[in-house]
Amino acid sequence: MHQMQSNRASYLSLIVLPVLIAAYYMTMPTTVPLLMPDSSSYLNFDIDRPIGYPAVLAATRFLTGDYSNIRYVQMFTYCAATCLMGILLWRFSQSLIMPLIAQLGILGHPGPINLAQTVISDSLSASVIDRKST
């Protein structure tokens, strides 16, 4: 019984930290511009671009009514991936300290946070865990 409660507390702490940090970043005003010089190629489905990211942008606009909401989608994706990484790291290491430090390091780094607030494909690729098969 104690082990199950300990596991729940560990899961909860590894989920709550990214959620709180995401909420903080989503409510703070940003100085990062939404559009970058090459943003139009993503918004207009340029044939030189892969279809994935423009499709995510189009889906965001369709579901939320505005491209500016991509900031929230990308920030959520980034924090959700960090949450998943923390849980997997905890499952492998059985130590809660290492995953929490990793989550703080990842979510505290301003580079990916700034990327998540602009319309460029690096935003989404920085937010998604890519596991390549060998």
C-alpha cells in the first residue's frame, strides 16, 4: 500500500512541475515575435516544406480560430514531452531527484521556450520526442 502511494506521489510530482511551468510561461507576456521571416512558407503550405508542421498550424487555426494560439499548443506539447520524459526517466532510475532536475533543466532553458512561441518548424520538432528505429 505504501509503495502504491509513493508511486502516485512520484507520478504527481513529475506531472505537476511541467504543468506549473507551462502555466507560468503561458500567462507571462512574451517579447518573442510570433512570425519569423520564413513563417509564411509554413502558413501557405509551400511545396519546399514538409506537410507536417503546416498541417499542425492549419489544425490549430481551424480548432482555435487563430494562428496566435500555436504558442499555447507548442508550449503544451513541449511541457507534455518533458513530463513524459520525466516519468520514463523515473521508471528506469527509480529515483525522483534525477527526473525532477532534468525537467527543471529542460523547462528552465530559455531557448526552447522562445522557440515554442514562434511559427517555425523548430518549435514543434523541439517539442516532440523522436525515437528512431535502428
